Amino acid sequence: MTLFLVVIAVKIFDLQYVSGDKYRKLAKETTVKNDTIFAHRGNVYASDGNLLATSMSKFTIRMDVVAVDDNVFEKNIADLSKELSKLLGNTPKYYQNKLRDAKKRRNRYLLLARNVGYNDYVKMKSFPIFNLGVYRGGFIAEQRTVRAHPIGKIAERTIGYDDHRGGAGIEGAFTDFMDGKNGWRLKQKIAKGQWKPINDVNEQEPEDGIDVITTIDVNIQDITHHELLKQLELFEADHGCAVVMETETGEIKAISNLGRTSRGKYYEKRNYAVWESHEPGSTFKLASLMAALEDKVIDTSTVVDTEKGRIFIRGRKVEDSEYGGHGKISMARVFEVSSNVGIVKAIQKHYDKTPEKFIKRIKEFGLDQQTGVKIKGEGKPFIPTPDAKQWSPIALEWMAWGYGVSLTPLQTLAFYNAVANNGELVKPRFVKELRAGGKVEKSFGKVVVKEKIASQQTIDKMRKVMENVVKRGTAKDIYSPNFSMAGKTGTAKKYIPRYKNDKGEYEGGYYSSQQYVASFAGFFPVDEPKYSCIVVIHNPKKEKGYYGSTVAAPVFKEIAQKIYTTTPVNIQSITDSTSIAKLNKDYDNYYGLLRKYKTIMPNVLGMSGMDAVSLLENMGLKVKFSGVGKVTEQSVNKSERVQKGATIYLKLS
């Protein structure tokens, strides 16, 4: 007995004076914790204030079936199954069997639903059994934040994401700014699984992420997306892109990238405009003709014999799309009708002995450089040089008409934009500002890459022949007397590689006679260009058409035409009877009207009430609603323009 008392005394002494601090610390660690307070990720906005991306809460609902008393389970399982059936679908019997099987297997983490909105989450908490709480009702709700795009899938790849898929688009490029900094708060355990704050304030307040203000104009984006989609569907093409750039500033006002699924539908599959480097075909003739004009080896009036529309260079055929050729024509006409024979003969004649001189001019135009946009994954341009292994005896001649070189649509557009901008090469931009709490943290202004890529004389001549391409050349079918456009068509056969070498590089291949790339690049209006635009469509169905003039140019026209006449109240095409005076008036008033009407109403039908309210309030709108559940009616239709601060009425059921 004495020995027992001694042991107890020693233990007490150890706990009090030797190991006391250790155990007190351990006790504190099990009863006190740092609870993370997550920062809100910044929003993404269009240049006119429309919300492009924001964060919303979603819930995964599970059930700890073991936590529910057997009598409570049997008494309420039928009613719970009915409620689950009403909300989630499937039959009540399906849920009864699912729950009973889980009870039998003692499943403590049974999955019931994913991506549940806040309103439905609150509703599920009131269901039979679940209304008993976590420990008696086994209700488990795991919250996560997801990004919502109010304008839907439009420009989805450019807006981007930063999640398990990696970082893409604007969200990926600016994630360090948008994430913000998490805060934390000390909490003390007061019961099993229950914690309360120790202090009245947070130990570290979270700092919300910075908002990104893009250059995207939702009105122009909407036009561009739907015109591209319509043409892709018409020609059953594999994929395509369209980009609209503000000429003077380089701001990207619209960008659409659509790829075809196995079911024939289109969605934002990849950012083709930024990523996909390909042989441009005849749109490269702009660079070829400009180089020769700058070197003063030819003029637009120089005559070249296109013969019968077919010649052979070292055994390889070059031919025009016009059967029989164009005979003897000026270089201006060579460009207007896109004569392959004419441009190849001119470049061969003056640069065959000095190809490096031609390459130097091409590089002076900036065509060997990436644009340097912040969006990840920009494709690299390829311009061969005489000392490179890719150089061949016909490399120069093939470059003249856009083969053996590689550019992304955005790189081609930047070059065309420089011609429209009197020779000033500006960097394409997707972002205008970073803002925190409405305050501008950082601005991204115009970046001039090169003040003059060519002499004004050459620029003026090129702008004239580009105008004539539309008036009387390959793009004459899109000509309108009501508004002016200038540009160049492009049609290129696709190169099909045969196999990969040991380094994983493709070697060998052939040019397909079934697969084509149709394109059109240009600007409008001609005298004082406001916008430059490029349209590129890959693999249109050959039986329906594959020339740039047939497939791509009409998209350019529709985009230009609707921008001319669009107001925030009504998007419509002009007719041939529209007066030039009215066009000019609409055009001059366009931006003033956009400043008044800043918000496009999204489609919230089918969304849970709380999700819809959160989304619309984030857009600066006031919301009133009646009922519970999902949105069945909205007072303003999808795509209609509303002023910020307007009240939207929702009906839920």
C-alpha cells in the first residue's frame, strides 16, 4: 500500500512540475485551433462593366447513415426518400434501397448529390432525418467555391480557369493577383465537433483577390461568337476562331474559339487564336508584296505574266485557283485576285539570289516574334532562314504564297493591324486594369512594339489594294456600298504529317487535297480604321466550300456590318437600302450608348434561387424574388441590356 501511494505521489509531481507544460500544450492543441478564413477570388469583368467570371458556393451532400437511430431511420426513411426524389430525380424506391443498403453496410459517407446550390442545400437540411443535424441526422454538407460565367460558354477559353486542369486564359495568367490572401481565427472546442471563436475579431483578416478588368466588349463578343458558330455549323468545319482588335490601342474586343465535338456541336475547346500556329496561305501575300515594295524592286503597277495560271518550280507545281490564269496583270491585281503564280514569280525574280534580304524584311514586320500576350500557351511563329535545316531549294518561292511558314491567327492579326494603323505595330492586349475595392491598382496601357514597320508610301499602297480585294477581287462577294472594308482572303491546303522521329517530332508528310484552312484578315472602315479582324476556319466540308472568300470572308462581313449598326437595344444587320448618313450616325453614337447600357442580362432560369440572387447582385443589379426553389421566371429576358442598379424580379418554385 505504501509503495502504491509513493508511485501516485511521483506521478503527480511529474505531471505538475516535470511534464506539465508538455501536457498542457497537448491539451491546448486538441481544444484550440486556427480556423482558415478563405479570401474571395477576384472577379473578371468586361471593359463595359459586365461580369464575366465570379465565385459561387456549391455543396456536395453526403450522409452518415450509422449516426441515425434505427427507430428514427425506419420511421422517416419513406418521407426522406420522397423529398430526395422531388429534388434530385429518380424514384422514392431508388432512394429507399440506396439508404437501406448503406445502413446495412454501415456506410458513414454516402454520396447523395454533387454541385448543389445554396438554396437547395438549405432545403435539404430541413428534410426528415436531416433536420436532426450532423450527429443525430447524419447530414454532411461539404462546401466548395466554383467559378460561374454569367455570359455562358462565350469566350470561355480566354476568360480561362485556374484549377485542377491547370491555369489557362486570363484567370490562369493573373491568378497570383486574383487569389487574395486567406485570414485565420482562433477557435476553441466546446463540444464534439463544435467550435467557437475565442476572440471577437479575426486574428488575421482575409484580403480578397483583385478584380481583372478585361478589354472584352460583351456586345462585340456576342456578335463574333454567333457569327463564327453559324458558319462553322453551315460548313461542318472542324474548328475555327475569330478575333476583333481595336486598331489604335491593340485591345482585343472579342475572341471566339470553337471546336467540333463528335456529336457535331461546338464549344470553346482550345484557344486556337493564341495557340495554333499554322501555314497561313494567301494572307501571307501581304507580307510578300510589302517586302518587295519596301525594297523598291517592284511597284503595284509592275506587270507580271501569270501565264496560264500554272508554273513549275524545280518540279513542284504552283497554280492559281482561276483556271487558265489571269494573263499579264499588275502586281496590284496579282494581290486582288490572289494569283499564286504572280506573287511567286515576282519574289523569285528579285530574291532568288538573295533570299536573306527577303527574310530580313519579313522579320522587320515582326512576323518572327510572338506577340507576348500574358495568356499562357502562345504558339511560336516559324520563318525559315537560308542557313536552317528546314530551308529547301523552293523555300523562298513557297514562302511567297504562305507555305513553309507558320503563324498563329493572333500574330497574323497583329501584322494586319499594323498596316491599318499606319505602320505602327502594337501589342495585342486582353487586360486593361487590376482593381481592388474599386480602386485601380495597376493599368495596362498601349504598348508600341515598333513605331513603323514600313514606309507610309508602302502602307498607303497596301491599304488601297486591300480595299480593292473587297471591291473587285477575291472578296468582292462581301462588298457593300454602305460601309467600307479592306482585307485579304486566304486558302491553304493542310499539311498532314506521316510519323514521329525518335525526338517525338513529325517528319515526312503531304499536303491534303481534302483538308483546307480558310481565312480572311482585314480592317474597317477603310479611311479611319477602328477595328482589325481575322477569321480562320479549319477543315470545312469540301463539298460545301473551302475557299477563304466563301467560308471566312462572310463571317468578317457580318461582324463588321453588325458592329457598324449595333446599338445596345437591338442587334441587327443593315440592308442595302440603309443610308450612309444613318450608318455614320449609328457608328458615331455606338460608344456613347454602350456607356449608358452596361449590363447584359444572363439566363438564370433553372438556377437555384440563392445562386441566381448572388450572381445578379455581383453584377450590380437589385433582386426581388417570390417562392422557393429554382428560378422559373425572370423579369428581364436573357441578353437584354439593363442599367446597373436596375431591379430584377425572379419567380421561384
